[in-house]
Amino acid sequence: MSGLLAVAAMAEQEEEEPADAEGKAETPAETIAEPTAEEPADTDGKAETAAETTARANAEDQLPTAEDGIMGGGFDFVPNPRGNAEDGAPSQETAVVDEPIAVAAEPAANGGTIASSAAEAHEPAASAVEAPPVQAVGDKSSTEASQMGPTPSEPFDERRRIWRPRQKRYDEETDGDKSWYQHKRHVLIFTFSGKPVYSRYGAEEGLVSTTGALSAIVSKMQSFFFASGSTEDNKDSLRYLAAGEHIFVFVERGPLWLVCISRHGDTYQDCLRMLDRVHLQLITILTAGIEKTLISRPNYDMRSLLGGTDNVLNNMIRWCNQDVHVDGFEPLPLPPVHRTAAVEALRGARVQNVLCGFLLAGQRIISIVSNRQYKVNAQDLQALVNLIMSSASLRTGESWTPFCLVHLSDKAFAYAYISYVEGVDVGLVFLSTASDGDQFYEISKQASKIKQTLQKSGCLDAAANAMERCPIDFRAAAAADVGSKGDRSGKKSLLASCPPAQWRLLESTIHAAYFVPSLQQYFSSAVAPPYRSRKRTKVLFRNYGRCRQLLRNTKQPCQICVATDHECFYVFLAAEFHLYLAVPRGTSTGVIGQLYQWFKSQESHILLGNIPTW
């Protein structure tokens, strides 16, 4: 229990929230007080002219209607009229999770709107459903959600921030070291007998007292609260504990327990999704057969079976926290003509016992073709992509490695053929149910033909060009679109052309994402340069998670806007698509409608569409 007591003790030592100039912390309502309707003010506090009023009305008319899937009307990103607090002191930042200034509403028949001010948020219309309160479990800077602000940050490589080697300086830490408790997000895996299997930080053998204490807590809670009246079909277990600024999330998977201990301000749902992904990645390496072994031999040490794969689990955790957390995979934006060429190249390779084949550019999918009897699962695909990206050896030469497709069969291995094109970071992957040598050589022969076809069609050059421009930066894309209109070389543009007025609105976004559940595919734009540090990127995606948390009990379609001192976060969830948007305060409301229209016009470029079959 010493490990848990130390963690709880840390929660009591954190500093209190700072106060404003008068010694009182501002509320969200005070921070974003909206100008009155009689005297609408702009960002400078001046009265709006008739021309400006007409321009704003025209921008709002651009919003899609309820038939398009988004509520009609819109909402205001209201500039902060207060600016700094009295006496020139900076205004107090406000955490969005403490008092959310938004409501979740179902679209009305005539098109509803989201509350455009704090006053409307606290007094929703009859058709609106008030957002449920969220317990604040953030770190000591729980106001980080509103403290992001567009300040300069160091540049970093998109892939390097996720797929990087394990930091060995943490390998020797134990739960007896104070430094081990300083990490803000721990992930632990242990057996029901308390034997450690994996730890994100520290040496597993030095964490026996912590995993033993957690195992005892789980066991006692099970006997106190869940034993009576529960059956095998209706079995409940401990889900999470909140201790100060820490949240302990527990996930039971057979004889294994996965625990996330976070003081980052993560929501329960996001921690749960992350632990599910980590467990799935673990099963892809070992199959579910390990569970039978642990049940029959509780003291079995399975760490020897995971030798060298810790980095794969670490990278999966980082991927979940530094990208849009949806159950889908990300295609590589590409002109339709080159995408079609890649699909036809794959469809020309017919090999028995092959489930699917796809082209991989970094962590993004260029094209994919599957067997008629096999449905590609995005989570299995993400786990395989993470395995490839985490291993440099798999990206050199030809590889033949076992991989468990959990959603096909969690008790058996499929075999992945992986071969990268020389000189280009583009890989060819086939998944086969047969493991013999003849199958490998037959796939290898077809892979050589596919590479030649891609080279002749110009698809590889197009993919290399697309990789250099991904993730898509709206500012760079707007400049490239203007330049391509005067280019008569016949070179295909990466994206479809758009009106200049649409680009001008999109250039103001911090980040945007679009997810189509039926296709299991999503698009995620580049993060605006001032927000590209690891810390700011994590805060950005964490705020999306908080928006989803507020919408968790709301009937779809639903939407929400959460405003901080510097940004507004907008999330729209429907069966057909999900929309995520982050913009600076004061951005025109027209950006929502323009972004939706942009995604619809670009779907053939940024998504694969329905997966073709052999």
C-alpha cells in the first residue's frame, strides 16, 4: 500500500489555484461575458457597422442546414471583452471541466443552435439538454485547458513525437524512488495474483508492492460491492477511483488487470479507450492463449514472452494521447487518379489464403483491398501499423511475422508479409492465414510486380509528395491551391480546388478532424504552428475528450462548444460522421459550415471510401 499512499500524498502537496487581482478566481461566465444585443461589439469593443453586420449575416447563411447533418444557425465565438483583469493583471484562466460553458442539444426540426454565451448555457432552451457536470481530476494546472494560448513552440517531427525509442533512464526506477511518482500518467498491467507484467515507467520487478496493493484493492472491492447478486453473465468490477487530482482507471480482461494512474486531467472514457487499445496490442503479440496459461498457472511470469515489445505498447499509449481518439484508421490524402492506380495494382495480385493487402505510407494507408470473406477491422489495422512503425527491422527488406487479428480470431496467428519500397517510405503489407514457405514466396513474387506497377504509374512519386505535405496544413494547402491554378504542367493537385474565401476561414483553425464511422476512416489536419509542442498537442486532444465526456449521455446527433480564454472547441457527433474543431477565440462562426463543406468536397481525396475486394 506504500505506493498508493505516496501517490495520494502527492495530491495534497500541489499548489492552490491562483486568484485574480481581487483575490477571487473568475468564473467562466465572468471570463466570456458577451456584449449586449443592443450594442454588439467587435474584438476592439467598437460598435458594429452596417457593412460588418451584413458580412456576418452572409457568413452565417453559409452554414449547412439540418438536412446536411449539422444544426442550422450557428454559435458565436465571442471575443473576450474583459481582456486583462483590473490593475493590468492577467485574467484568471478557467478550466473547462470545472464549469463547462456549453450545452449539448439535439437538433430541432427547424434547426437548433448551441448556446452562444455563458448566460444561454446556464439557461438552456426547452429543447436543449444541459450538459452533465464532470468531476475535475486534472493535474495541478487544471486550468491548462484555457492556458494554451498561441505562444511560439519548438518544431518537431509528427512521427517522431509518437514512434520513438523508450527512454532508458526510467528503466531502473522502482516504487521506492520518489522520481517514479513524478510521472503524470502511469500504465500498469498485472495478473490477478498481483504479478507485474508491464509498466510504462520503471522496472516491473521493482513494482511488486504497488501491483500487489492494487490487486488487493480490486479483490476487496469485488468482495464488498460486486460479489452478491452478480453472475457470470452480469459481472461487475471496479472501474475507477478518484483521489485528489489523480484518477485510477481499472480494466479487467480475463486474468489480467490494466490500470491507468493519471493526473493529466484525462477523462475516464479516454483512459478506458487507451487501456483497451493496449490490451488489444498485447493480444496481437501473444494471442488470448496466454489467458488460459495464467488461469492454470497463476505464478507464471509472462514477461519473457514480451521481451523487446515494451516499446510497441509505449508507442500505442502515445498514439492514443497525441491523435484523434476514434475507432478508425487514417488514409493518406491523394488525388483519386493515383488512389485508383494503387487499388488496381493491389487487385491484380491474387494469392490464395490472403485476407487483405494494403499500401502503407508512414502511419497512413494509401489503399487497401480485402478478401470477400474478411471484413477489415480498424483497431486490428491500427495495432499492426503501430507494430510496424515501432520496429525498424520490419521496415527493411522483406519480413514475415506472426500477428493475431483479434477481431477475426484471438486464439490464432495470421502472418504478415511486409516489404518496403527502396528509396521511398512506402510499405506493402499482406495478411495471410497460411504460414508455409511457399505462401511467402508467392506473395513476394506478387509484391515485386506491384512495386513495378506503382513505379510506372507515378503513384510512388505522388505518395512521396503527399507524405511531405502531411498532415495537411490549411495555410500551406491554400497557398498550394492558388499556385496550382496557374500551373499548366498537368501535375495532379493533392486536394480539390476551393474558393479563396473558404480557404481564408479555414486558415484560422488550430486543428480540425473528420471521422466517418461506417468507413472506419478519419482525417486529421496539422496542428497550427504555435500549438505544436508535445504538451500543447496533448492538451488539444484532451479537450476533445472532455467534449465527448459531456456528450456521453446525449442522444445523437448532438453537438457542443466549450470555450476557454484563448480557444473554442467544437465537437459534433452523429451516426454519419463526427466533426472536431479547435479555433482561436473571436473566429467567425462561418468556419464550421465552411469546414463541413470542405470535408464533403474533399472526401474522394482524403478518404478511401468503401474498401474494394478481390
